[in-house]
Amino acid sequence: MKTLYFDCFSGASGDMIIGALLDAGADFDKLKADLASLNVPGYSLGVEKVKKSGIMATKFNVEVSHEEEHPHRHLRHIVEILDASSLPDAIKEASIETFRRIGEAEAKIHGTTVEKIHFHEVGAIDSIVDVVGAHLCLAQLGIEQVFASPLHVGSGTVKCAHGIMPVPAPATALLLHDAPTYGGDVEGELVTPTGAALVTQLAKGYGSMPSMRVNASGYGAGTKDIEGRPNALRVLIGQAEEVRKPTEPIVVIEANIDDMNPELFPPVMAALLRKGARDTFLTPILGKKGRPAYLVTVLCDEHVVTDITDVLLENTTTLGVRIRREERVVLDRDWQTVKTKWGEVRVKIGKRNGKITSRAPEFDDCQRLAEAADVPVLVVYEAALAAALQGEMEYA
């Protein structure tokens, strides 16, 4: 897949994104012609090469005329502008989604609804151009998937329409939820609401650059200069290479319990699974006072840690839990359905580098069919396993 990587070492803004995409090969004249279909008067576009701390970058400029009035806009006004244009539907939908996300963040900050939000700076002509232009450039370049580095947001304060605010600004902070960020030692705002909305909408993952054969790169310049580093956004574009991750993260949560009625453990374990646990199990142990006890172990993903600990602390007698982050190696998993003389059974397939290494008939399916036919579960299980193996032989 044609992949783009945003390297946000100096943050991100709408004009930096477009500048980087133009620097990487998007056509400025085509972008200008496509944006003209918005039929929004009162601006002109420019592009120039600038040097940022010794690095050549492309600066995308939107010059707004001050000779005519530029009204604040609601989301519905922006939707009307896009709907009336001749842009492809995919560009319209992506752009509307960007503005909707910004509007929802602003509405939450101000305690109102999206419909009542004036888009302030974001509703201005330059921001409409930035949002729509970014989606147009991505389409021009044929980008199929996007990844991003952690975003450098800057530090200190920034002057907003409602006064002096800490960096990141309130709306930007909301838009960056679940995205990795860091402050660093640069004073000022490095990620704008438009930049945050675009990167978090587009990126399917964050971290170091994915394995890819890079065939294009570009730098989009920011407005101000930063001492000791280029104020620019870098994009790297290429063909992604499928590389299996050697490990994946997992959170392990544990508690020792020696004073709880064992009858209460099954509903606790059921509740843990409902809250998103990958697995949970009990291990008999001997407590520090020689009492028989249980070690409760839960495997889960990071985003459900709070829910899992709430279940343990509210539904068991433990006074605390232990949490640690580990790595695990897992097989790729798939399902197939096989037919037996008693009915259909799902079979879990484990694969390693595309090769099937394990097969496991779903026990609940086997038990249900066995009870209905009054035959041993083992008979149904073995029949399902044989059917799965036979299917693989025929396919090969």
C-alpha cells in the first residue's frame, strides 16, 4: 500500500501539511484549480521555497483580502460550501469530517453544541483552504494509509480568541486524545487545531516510521523560526512492506486473595471478560500466613486497565492490585467453519508467517452439537478437527 508517514518533530499545522505534500510531489496548479471550485472569494495562494535551520522546505501561503468582510461560519455553512463545489465526494466527506471533529472539540470546551459553534479562526478562509487542500493533496499523491510520529506540541502559553491558554490549546488538547504527544523545550504552540484534527483523523497508528520503501519525501515549513531546529513537518512516502511485529504489548493485572468465598470468583471473571479482558484465570497459591489463597491474573489492553481494576477492587475482597506491562508473541488468528455429520463447527486457526501451525475446534460448538445428538463431545471435536485438516489438504 502507498503509505505516508508524518514526522511531527516540530508539530503540525494545516499549512505545514500542505507544504510538505507539495514538497513531496503534489501539483500546486492542480491544487489551486481544485480549490477554486469551492467558489470562496477573497484569497490568493502562493508557494515558495524557504530555508529552516539549513533545511529547504516548501512554505504554503494563503493571502486573505481585507477589502471585503469575511463572516464567521457555522458547520452548516462549511458543509454548504463543500456540497456546492465540484470536488469528488470522498474529498467532501473527508473535509466535512475534519470540520465536524474540530467543531465537536470547540463545542465541548465551551459547553454548547456543534450547531452553535462559530468556527473563529478555523472557519476563516485560510483554514477552509488548509483542510480541503490537505485532503486534495493526499488524493493527488494516491496515499492509501497514513502513520504519524508522536506530536511535538510545544510548551508555554498561546493567545487564543478567549485569552491566554496553556499549550496545547484546549481544543487542540481534545483533538489529540489517544495520540502520543510530548512538550519538549520549545516555547509556543507547535500543533494547531487544524493540524491536530488532520493528523489524528488520518493516522491509523503512531510511533516510529513503519517498514516501507521510501520513494518521496518533503518538508512543509511553519511560519516562525525556532532556534536550533527546523520548524518544519516532514513527510515520507513509499510502499509499505509487510513485516510481522515480533511482539505486541499486553498489560498484566494481578491480585492475591485469601479471604473471599470461592463461589464469587466465576461472576467476577465473567465481569472482567465483559469489560474487555483478553484472558483471566485463577492460580491456587499459599499465602504469607499459610492460608490457601488464589492469584487472580488478568491480561488486557492498555485502554481498559481502569475498567479492569475497577471490577477487581469493587467485586473482590482485595485491597489492591499489581499492574505491569509486558510483551508477548502471538500467532495470527483466523476462523473457518467446517461441516460434521452433527452440524457446523467453528475452528480457530493459528498462523505463523502465513503458515498454519495450530487448529482448535470451538468447544462450545462441539458441546452443543454433542448434547443435541447425545454423543461424546470428544467424538464431535475430533470430527471437526479432521474436517479442518481435510479441507487444508484439498486446498493445497
